[in-house]
Amino acid sequence: MSTLALTEPWWHYAVRGVFTYSGLLLFMRFNGKRAFGEMSAFDVIVLVLVGGALRSAIVGDDKSVTAPFIGVAFILLTDRCLAWCCARSAKLNRWVEGMPTILVTAGKRHHDALRQENVPEAAFERALHQHGWEDEKDVAIGRLEPNGKITFVRSPSRPRS
């Protein structure tokens, strides 16, 4: 058998790619904002393992060179279509990306929000230090953005020292 010949019709791989993308998007969405906001060694391991585990979901037992390309093409097409829809629907975009979580208001850290979003105190401290602050007393608002990054807005009553 040729390395280009498929064992199933081409659209099987397209549908599998779309379903795999959609399923993984749901898993990642429910896994939380911090899933891959700051890629640690653990996150890279998870990413590699997920990719390996999902290979069979996309191509099954097909050993051709063509099947993975069809699956990947439709994954990219699905991603492009979803991005197009999110750019035109704020409601869909909020569902796909999520909403930011407030971690600091008026210089007061919200420990319950940090725990709820699985943000270790050490990671929060690193984010403060990356912005040039020792603590949150000068922060008007600090948020965990939907992309997993922590952002801060300086309190207007406290000039930068």
C-alpha cells in the first residue's frame, strides 16, 4: 500500500480533527486560565503527552502520510473559523477566552481568588517583581487575564518611586 493512500475516506480525518480540537478546547477552558499562561516544565510535559495521546483520535490506525495532514488542516481551519466568530461575537469570545479574575484591589491581595485560580503566592510575587514592585500596596487593580498572565494597574494616588 502507498504511503499516501488513506484507509478511510478523507472526511473521516477532517471530522476527527475538528472533534479533537473542540474537545481539547473544552478541556483547556475548564482547566482554567493558568493552564498555559506561564509554561513551566510540567506544562510542556502535559502538552507533549496530550499531543501524543490525541494522535490516534485524529488518524486512528491509518499509517499514511496524508491522514495527519488532513487532520491538522482541519484543526487549523477550525481554529481560524472560531477566531473569526470570536472577533464578531463578544459573548462567544467571553465563553471561549473567559473573563479576567481580580486578584488585587486598592492594594489588597485577594487570597481566595488566588487559590480559586490556582495561582501560588510565589507566582504572584514573581509577577509583582516583574512589574518592579515589592508588594501590592501601590496596585489599584491586579488581574489574572484570560490568557493566564497577571497584569497590574498602578494606583493613581501613589506616584512611581
